[in-house]
Amino acid sequence: MLDEPYRWVDAIRNRRDYLEDQLEGASPVVGVAYAAGVLLLTSTPGPRKLFEVYNQVASAGVGHPADIEKLRKAIIDIAHVEAFNLSASDVSLQRLVAFGLGPLMKAAFDEIFRSPFIARMVVAELDPSDPLETFYTIDADGSFSSSAAAAAIAGTADSAEAILARLGKDDDRQVSLEEALSRALDAWAAGRIQAEREDAEEELEADRPITDEDVVAAIGGALDAGRIEAAVLDRTLPTKTKFRLLTEADLEGALAQFR
Amino acid sequence: MLDDSGDFLSILKERGQLPSPQVASGFDTERVGPPGAQTEGTTILALRYRDGVLVAGDRRATAGNVVVYDRAAKVLSVDDRSVLALSGSPANAYEIARLLEISFQHYRRTQLQELSLDGRLRMLSRLLKDNLPMALQGIGAVVPIYITHEVSGPQAGGHIYFYDVLGANFETVDFCTTGSGSPIIRGALYFLNRWERPFAERDESDALRLVLQMLETAAEFDTATGGFKSTAAIYPQVMRVTGDGITDIPEADLATHYSSLQVGS
């Protein structure tokens, strides 16, 4: 029956609805560029969500943990095979996404008798050859887009948009890590609040501006339920790998006011 | 199903990107002698001093009687705490070092934990074992030293391991030297460590002077070992492996020590 075109389109539509349902509760991931590199930030009830892919590449995902693991493993494998066959400097985010993650997620999404990856991914590269490709976000259907100064993935499109809107048009990448952390935390809270309002179907609430009290409540809630996780790709690190998970001490300055 | 073992070598083999070398048919082992009999023209030296391990290698690459290159790097860092010092066939040695580095990185990133010291030693053994056909044919023997400084756990501190051509590894306590120049300095190293002053008590400056003296001695009697060449400012390669990580000893420091020793001037 699926060889009939409209049935196939119907099945794909069902998959999109299924994915939206599965993803809508996800905690967003925010990415911002800052003076020394790139910052990724999210909240988690415990397990790590931000990962090193290669020396200058990091990834994060929202969705089903097992699917995020598969995608994380896949992109790491691709990066290292590339580094072995060519060289470390030939591992680029653009190629990892365009020829790796994107097609992998698209293929799973199109195979309607198998489960798609219930995940959205954001991948960041430190100092890519094209500065407009610092971040890539990849949706569950394999579609991807790049950005220069900021990126967000979330359970819903509106939540991700709320994050980017909160970050604004400010394209100043020369801010300190402390400033970047504050901006990312504030934007993450905006995405979380938007998702909660959608979830509660508070249609009247949806357009209400986000206040400082809302932000404090959202971040406080995240700290009660788990922890804030952040990682950087820092070009000032002396090691080959530029990825570093921020410690609680690194985050304390930004989080103290919310405890 | 994706392979979740974190074994990068298996991934390459599954994809056909790591062909196993074979012994060519009709190959005559009498012609080149047993594995390890081929010359490993170089001198590599590692010794434990007060703060960690110094690893040094000369810069000369030879083919028979011909000096092919005078700036070869034979001491390579494979991660943030360990280095591989290589004697043997450069092509295979570099490939093994490269595979080792990427395998360690791949394991750490996929498994979210460092590969244990025993796991790293085993991985290098596997690579050497895989290389056996090349060694048997007399064109690809590799005899490395693996030096690491473990930052925590029961094996914390500096360690020096040497391998035979078949992949067996042995830990040495005070020092290790391989390559064609090593027999020349091995006795001297033992003597100095046993009856002069133990290397483990020496500071870095003292240990560095000793390393430069030993390489110069090896170069004096072994044509495959390059000495300090003042006219071209070619210095040996020396790395320190300590709890703070791996750092190259800058050529300026080597020059200062050479001056103090009045060697090569």
C-alpha cells in the first residue's frame, strides 16, 4: 500500500508528527561564539550531553539518549577515519555534516519501516575555514543549516527561535567566557520557558514577554532537577584537543545568583 | 549495528582501509636473517630523572651507507601524556605512531574515558604483531619505546616500556636505549646510574647534559646515528614527559647545554 504516492507522503507526515511528539520535552542546547572560541550550554538531569568529536569539533543532541549516542559515535568514527586517511587538518565540520550526519539521519528518516533517529543535533567547529560555518544544526529528517555566531536546538521550532531571538542580532564574538555564559544561560532559559508554555498550551501566555523573574525561575528549576552543563572549544588551550568541559567552579560565577 | 567497542583498528579493518601485510610468496628468509637482525639505524634513549622521563633521539635517517636525511623526527607524542620513540623502518614506524595516536583519541572520545595503560600497551603490541610480515621480509621492522607519565591511579608516575619486533613489551626501571647506537652507550649508562649517581636523583639540567653526552658518544662510533651538527644547527630531539604533560626541550636550551659541555664547538 505504501507504493501509492499519497500513502508514502502520509507515512512521512506521520513520522514528522511522531518526532515532534517525542522531541517536544527536550531541554534546549545553546551555542555561542566568544572571544576564545565557542561555548555550548544545556541542562541535564545527570548524564553528559555535550561531547568532543575531534580536536576542534564538539557536538550535542536533544532527543532519545540511545539515538544521540549512535549519532555521536557515527560522527566520531567518520572524523577519525578521515583524520587517518587524510590528515587532522582535513577534518572539517562542513564535510562531517554534509557527507556524514545529514545523509545518515535523512536515510533513517526516509526508511518508513524502520525507526528514525529521534534526535536533533548541533555541531560546532573552532575557527572553520568559512566563519559562517561555525555551527551546524541538523534536524531529525537530515536537513541542516549553518550559522556563524550562535545556534540552538530544542524540542520545538518555537523554542529554538525564542533562544535565537533572545540572543538577538548581537554578533559580538569578542565577549569573555563569563559574558558568553550569562548570555547563553539567559537564552537557554528563554527556550525552556517557551517550550513549557507550549506544553501547557498556554496560548495567551505564549506571546507574553519573558521577564527576569521567568528566567530566574527556569534556571532555578533546572538546578533543582539536575545541573547546567557547559563546554568550550578554546583556541588558547595548549593541547591538540581544544574541547574542555567546564567545571562547577567555572560555572559558579554565572549560576550563583540562581541558587 | 554500529560497533561500540571503541576499537579504531577494527573499524579500519572492517572498511578495508587497513590491509594486513603479507609475506610475499617465494620470499627467502635466509637472505635477510631473522626478524630484528635488520639494522635499526639510530639511537633512541629514555631515562627516568627526578621529575619524570627525558626521551631523546638523533635526527639521522639512513639507507645502508647513505645518509638520507638529517632532520628526522623519531620522538613523537601520541597523546597529552605519552610519547613513542621509534627505531626501524620510518614508513612503518610513522604509520604505527599515527595509528596509535588516532586510536587513543578515538577510544577516549567514543568511550568517554581514557584507555588504561595496559590497554595502550596492548594496542601497540597488536600493531607490532600486525607488522610482523613486513619485519620478516626485512623491509619494515619497528622497535619502539613507549614512555608515559600516568597522572593518577596505582600506576601514577613515569614509565618506560620497550618492545621487541614481535610485540612483546617490557618495563625498564632506570633507562632504556634502542637502535644501532644503543650497544655503544648501554654499558656507560649502567655504569653512571650504578656507580656515579642514580638518574632518578638527578635534576633536569643534569639529566639533559647526560642525554646529550650519550647521544654524542653513540654518534662518534655509529655511522647511523647523527650527532650535533653546529654548522647546520641540527640538534637531537629531546622531550620531557612529566606530570605536567609533554614538552619539547627548545633548541636554545640544547644549545646552552652543548656550550656548557663544550661539545661540537
